[in-house]
Amino acid sequence: MSKFIIFAHPRSGSTSLARVLGEIKGVKMCIEPFHPSFSIWYPMEKNYHKLINDAKSMKDALNEIFEKYTGIKVLSYQFPEKIYFSMLSNKDYKILFLTRKNLLDAALSNMIAEQTKEWHRSDNLSVYDQLKPIPITKIEEWIKCVDGTNNTHSKFLEENRPNEYFSLYYEDLFFEDIKTNANTLQRICSYLNLPLPPTESIEKYMIPANSKINRNELYKKLPNYEEIVKHFSGLG
């Protein structure tokens, strides 16, 4: 059983991946230990966002965290590149590098979550009835930033840990066919030296229909949805 890091950008499916892997016997996941609010969410934990400021403090924090956990989920925006480079280059941990091909969907998902404060699956569908327009420029800036960060980290991994990390896309993870999801997880678990999660966990976290939210219908609730589609279709 390998110690591992899920390294991802926001709205890439990283929480669902972390949760399904956390269902494997013997695996204990830590989700976003570097988030500024981590020690508020979990009062027994340290505020690593304040404690980490260089390569040494990152290494010390990882040593401490992995004394308790098997894997962690980390989002790419929470520290500067140099600090993350020290984490990604640490060969004590295997890296799952998770990104999303459709960054427009990721941007809309992120900005809707910012409006509603609903960051994960929720039964409270009424919060999506009063969505406000999202400026085109804000979407463009988000996509440019995330794409640039993804490219930077991808290049670093390829140059410093070639054939030692596992790169995957959101679009490769979530299918209605459980066999397809299980096959993808089998490759991930083989890389991590882990058994597969239980079938019911794969169904719960990996099948889109089990979410009460239809993302395509949700985006249409944005008052300027047609403007957004027209603008970004024109760029494609």
C-alpha cells in the first residue's frame, strides 16, 4: 500500500476520487489539509496553510500528515509553484495528477458553487433557482489561470518524475457504466498497490446519475447561459 497525493485543480472530481479510494479497507484519506480553513473544519488538526512557507516546512508537514493518513487530496492553487514543486518531487509519495479537459464546465461549476456555497453534492436544489449572471471575462480569467497552472505542474512532473506519476482526466473517471469506472479504478489502484473499492462505493461516487444534480441542466439556470455558450463556442 503506497502513500499517495491526489493533486488537482478545483472542480476536477478530486473529492469524489478521494472518497471512493477512502472506502478501501486500510486507506485513510485527508481532504485538503492545505486549505486555510482545514484546522477550523477539523479542530484537532494544524493550520498547515500558515505553517508551510518553504520546501523544508512542506516536507515536515507531509511527514506529519502521512503518519496518520494513507492519502491526501491537494488543490493546486493553495501554495506557490516552488512549494508545490518540493511536494511533487518527493519520491516517498505517489502522485495522481487529476485535471479536466473541459475547463469551461469546471469554471461554471466553480463559480456556481461560489454563489450557492454548495461545494459538493447536495439535496438542497432550491439554492440553484436564484443564480446570477457570470461575467464572460471572469470565466476567461479562471480558465487561463487554471490552464497555465496545469501546464506548469504537468511540465514539472514530466521533467522531474517521468513515468513515476499517474495522469488522468475527470472525463475518464465518471461514466454511467460501472464496469468502465471499475476498469479505470483498477489501473489507479494497481499503481497505488491497493485493492479495488467496494462495488457499492464505486456506484455511489463514480456514477453521475447518482448525483441529484444534472450539471447540464444546472448551467442552463444561469441567466446568461446562452451568451456564455455562444462566446466559447465561437472560440472553439
